[in-house]
Amino acid sequence: QVQLVESGGGLVQAGGSLRLSCVASGRTFSSYAMGWFRQAPGKEREFVAAISWSGESTYYADSVKGRFTISRDNAKNTVYLQMNSIKPDAAAVYYCASDRGANGLRRTIYEYDFWGQGTQVTVAS
């Protein structure tokens, strides 16, 4: 059974930084692309960033490009989201997800078949 467990969320000041982690288990982590999504209250879940199986290719939503960085450590079965210069609109529950394929870089939730439970990010302005 595939499990994804996020951590690293919390309260951060606007303009500050936070690093989210997601540890995967249950299938060969290095064979799949991964993604981060977020969902604010009353809004739909939206794409944040994606990374290919090797980590060589990444893709970002325009709203976070240049401020957020997705990375992965296949030896640790972990994907990260480094969030810098955080804006108030970044407040949301952040989810990591496993793509159905290796190269991924997709922004549609239906392309991901396993999801974590989410970690809350709260931004104080």
C-alpha cells in the first residue's frame, strides 16, 4: 500500500520561508514523478509544482515560480518543497502526490494516483 506522509507545515510570517517534506513508501519511489498541490478553504485544489522521477526536470505554477523549489532525494524516498518569500495567499493545506508515470510534470489532479493527508501552512501578515 502506497503511503505519502507530509510534514513541515506551520505558522510562518509573510516573507518568510518554510520547507515541506513528503516521505513515500509502498512502491518504488524513484520510478514516479511527484507533485505538490495546495487547497485553501473554499477553493479547489491547485497545482503548485512537479518533479520528474530523476529530479532533472521541474515545473511550477506561475504563482510560485522563482520563490518555491521542488526537489527530491530518491535515496530517502522524500520529496521537498522549499517555500521562500511566502505571501499571505500561500496559506493552505499542502498535499504531495505521486504521479501515475515517471516523467510527469503534470498539473491535473487526475494524473496523480496517490495522495498524502496534507500539512497546514498558515501565513501571518
